[in-house]
Amino acid sequence: MLPASTVQSSGDLLADRRYEYARAAFEERDFEAAADLARQVLEIAPSFAPAQAMLGRSLVELGQRDEAAAALRQALALEPEDALGVRLDLARLGALAPDAAITDGYVRALFDDYAPKFDRHLTKSLRYRGPELIADALRRACSRQIRDYRFGLTLDLGCGTGLMAQALDGLCAAIEGVDLSPRMLEKAQKTKLYDALHEGELVSFLSGRGTAEADLVVAADVFVYMASLDAAFREAHRVLGREGLFAFTVQAHEGEGFILGEDARYAHGEAYLRALADAAGFTTVILERVSTREDRGVPVPGILCVMQR
């Protein structure tokens, strides 16, 4: 469930107050009360998607899966962009394909809300170090390829607040970032490290770039919000010039393809990444197991890749 700041008003003060009571009941794990209060909200404001989502999530916890799925589908019909992340709930119920669970609208809302505390939470609470690992891997890749550890135009996919640009500071002739979240981009702008920042989805962003114009494409922990990576690999290869590098991290999955994890992130398998690299025309320079962050103090398994065009 998303934080309160992401929830819009129903337009009715009584409904809003009862919805907040429902949220509190849900957080206290009183799911019967949360469901009852959500129904009361919907009697007053039947088109209020957060209350439908609350009803569905409460019914899931009560074991009423069919009723839960119906409520969640109604929430999605009322709010198709899915800022509430209802598709994730439907996927967990088996009522939606896992690769359709995460939408741009959900990611945008998630990170707009996360932006004010993003850097502190990542680096302090989660011990996040994705950008530093990528920067070090690029240094090692350049050494292996006998090339300078410097880059021309660099494209930072899912740039967030600019942590990747900070890790590459002084190494790129120019760096441009793209992100779905305008609030994250506002923070990235304040670093003064980017030559340009773009709001949008990363594959669409790459599709609009010139062929062979970039020297480096980086994606630090952004692919955890994408199921299939075929289009991203294909477009990254197209925009890179000869011997250009593509560096990224993913969460690791030991099986084939990709899965939607319990943490609402996608994990990708090593064989899947190697197959995509071959299909796109990349040479794998580095592929190694790492952990870019912790979850409740436990390292999250991941994969770090550097590929060359």
C-alpha cells in the first residue's frame, strides 16, 4: 500500500475520514474492520479507487480471494494508470500475468513519494551501492579492453536523484538522464551534473535517440521494475557507437527468464541476460554476482553486467 501522501481525496470529507480509519485498521492488521470501513467509504464515494483497493487488500488477508480479485479489478478500472499498485496484488493472486504487474504509473507515483527521503534511505537504511559497483566494474572493463576510463556521451537510464552521475563525476564528456518521476528529476537537477534531464520511460527515450550517438549507457537498479528487457537491450545496442559500453545491475533469479519477487521487484536469470546479449549483438565483458542493497539487513542477490557493442 502506498503512503498517505499519494492518496487523493474522494471529494467527501466523511469518506476521507473513514478511509483514513480504514488505513489505520489495515496497518494494525484488523482486516475485518478495514474491509468494513472501506465498504462504508464506497457507499459514500463509489468511484474512490483507493477504497476499492483497500477493500481488495483486506479481503486478501481474510482469505476471500475471489471477492478480493473483484474489488481489485474494480479499483484498476477506476484508476487505470495504477498509481496504487493494484496490478501487483492481482499478480500475486494469480489473476494477472506477472509481466503485467508493474506499470509506469505505479513507478512514477512510488518514486514521486520516495524522492524526499530517497538518498538517505537507500544509502543508510538499505546500504545501497549500485552506482559505485557499476563505476568500479566500468573501470575494470576499460582496463581489460585497454581503453581509457573516460567516456563520451553517457545515457543514465532511471537516473533517479543522480547517484549514478555522482559516481561517474568527471569521467563523461556529457551525461543525460531519464526518469519517470518528476520529483526525482528535480533532485537530479540540483546535482548540476547532468547536461540534460528527460521525463519519460527509458525504452521510449532510447528509441528517440540517434543511432550510435552514445559511448556509455548505464542502468543502476532500474531493470528491477521491468519484466522483459528485450527492447531495452536492443535500443541500448542501437544508440551505442562502436565499442560502446552498456552497464547495469539486476536482482538475481536462479531459474530461467524472470520472476516477480515478493518484494514487488523483478529478478532476472543469468542465462536470460546472456541470451539477450547475444541476440542484441553485445559481447559480455563482465557478469558477476553482487548485492547492491540489503533488505532487513540481509544482502539482496544481484547481477552486475558490463557489455560491449
